[in-house]
Amino acid sequence: MESRAMKLGARLDAQDFERLANATQLGPRAREMARMTLVEGRSMHEVAKTLDTIPQRVRLAVGSIHRVQASLTWGAPAVPASKLPQGLLV
């Protein structure tokens, strides 16, 4: 992944989406559902209606991308306390 952090649940650019999707086992149709939602910013209900499916299937496809994204985000090293501004230390 690029050095910039990707916020979980935020829209993705096409390049980030492809990297994440390549780490899943999504089929072409599920991949398209996730792309329409995460890259194009369309609602899950709109995507489901467009592709003649149910929103739950779209949610599953998006969830697959989010799981990969979360595993990469959560696996990042923590910032040491010595690097935090004094006001943030409790």
C-alpha cells in the first residue's frame, strides 16, 4: 500500500481498490458491486437495484474489501509514545 493511510469505510481511488480487491477471492460480479460502492460512491441499495440483487450481497462484497483494508491498517506499527505531542499523553 501507499504510505498514506486509507481510512476504513472511506471512498477509495481505483488503484487502491484494485490492490485490495486482488487480495480477496471476490468473483467478477461481487468485485463490481464493491467497486461501484467504494470507488464510485454509490449506495448499496442503488448498486443492488442496478445489478438486480439484494443489498446484503453488496454488503458482503464491500465487507470483503474492508476486511483486507482493516488487516493492513491494523497491522501497521504503532506510533511510539515518545513521538506523540505532550498534550496527547495521558
